[in-house]
Amino acid sequence: MRVVIMGCGRVGAGLAQQLVNEGHEVTILDTNAFAFQRLLPEFSGRRLVGSGTDDRTLIEAGIEQTDCFIALASGDNRNILASEKAKEVYGVRNVVTRVRDPLRSDLFARLGLKTFSPTKFGIDLAHEAVLDATGGQ
């Protein structure tokens, strides 16, 4: 599978490495070349400096032949814009978007984007921990 990941933070770097280890063809992009230091030295995927909202960068990344686009930048707006562009302009069938704001995540999921919210996961985990600590009271 050909994958383009936007954002080489902790999640992006870890996911890129995992997908490469599984045999997938991965291109990871970030606006800051320093971010690629998070990748392991043996990372065999492609690194590309640029924005996932920029057409030239996306085309250089191979968006037109990509099976999956994953938006993991730090900002919700950039993630949504890049994901919509990948899906609607370049016809990428599988688009996954991190959205930190749980309300936005629900809204964009209703619009057809596959989203996940680490904030919502954190809320759920904290709630579960509180219930466990208090015996469910």
C-alpha cells in the first residue's frame, strides 16, 4: 500500500516506521526538516519537506497514486484542509484525519472524513480511571 503521512511528530514518525516495517511504501512530509530526526536511522521510507496543503508538495509526494493519506499535523485546520484536498481533489479513497477538538471530529466525520480525536480518547481513559479509582461512585 502507498501511504502519505502529513506530520512527522511522535505519532506520525511512529506510524511511518510501523507501516514501513510492515512492507508499505511510505512518504512522510513535514514543514520542518528537523522533525525527521524522530524517525529511526534505518527508516526506509521517503522524507519530504513541505506542507500537505500545498499542491506541489502533494504531487511530489505521489498523492495521485496514493492509497491512503493520513493527516497528523498539530493543527486541526491544516489536517482538515489537507484531508479534504486529498479526498476531493486527488481522489484518495482512504483518508484519516487527526482532529484534536472532539466536536469538530464528530462534525467532520459526518461530512465523510474518517477522523479520530486523541482528546476524546484521553477523556474516556481519564473517566475510566476515575471510575476505577473510586469504585464506580
